[in-house]
Amino acid sequence: MTLDLFAWGLLAAYVVHLLDETMMNGGFVQWVSGHFWPGYNARMFFWFNAGAVLGIAASNALFDLFGGHLVVLPLFWIFGFAAHGVTVHIFWTVGQRDYSPGLVSSVLYWILAYLVTRYGYAGGLISGPDFWSGVIAGIVLLGGFLTLGPTWLFPRLRAS
């Protein structure tokens, strides 16, 4: 049950993160469009985040109902967003000397990543292969996508 609560805690953290990205420093849409991708808009922000909320909820439900190796699904989201907090929110706040909306709430992801590592993996509730599969996939795939997508890849694709 502990891992289920951490997984659902991620969805709650994501909702708080969305509020942070919507309300702080003019919002994430304005921040991304002003610094990286002029065509980025609220509609794109909405649909990406609606998909992410559904993806997180579906992953949590699958793990909650069937358990086992499906633990990699919530791990993917937890560690992907924890990486995103570092590679986007910290990196660009420092690099641009301008608050990246979402930085403060990224702390919630780091707390969840710690708790899952400490009480899930180190506590023997998650096997090594499952843990590392979820962590690596989350950091590389989700974290990489969230790092490079709005700051480098999409602006170049849209310019072509």
C-alpha cells in the first residue's frame, strides 16, 4: 500500500506543479514562448498536461489493481518529473536568472523520488530490475523529452 500512496501522491504533486506553472512568474506558457519557442501557447500546455494527468492516473490505476512489475509505470513518472525539475527548472532558472515556473513545486517530485527509493527500493518492496527500469526509462524518456522538447526540439521543428 505504501507504493500505491506514493504513486497517487505523484498525481497530487503534479496538480500542484500545474498550479505553479500556471500562476508563477507569468506562467510556464509565457516563460517558454518568451525564452525558447514563440509559438508555444495555452492550448498546447493544456493538452499536453491533460494527457499527462490521464497517463499518470492510468499508470497508477494499473499498478494499484495488478501490482507486481507494473511498479515501473509510476516510477517512470516520478523519476521523469524529478529529472525535469533539475534539467529544466533549476538549470534554466540559474542559466537565465529568471524563475522557471514549476521550480518550487519540483521539490515535491524530489521528495517522492527519495521516499520511493528509501522505502520502496531500499525497503525491499521493489526489485532491482523493476526499480532501475522505471528510474532509467523515466529519466531518459520522460525527463529527456521534457528537457529537450520545449526548449530545443519543438522550436526547431516548428521553424522548419
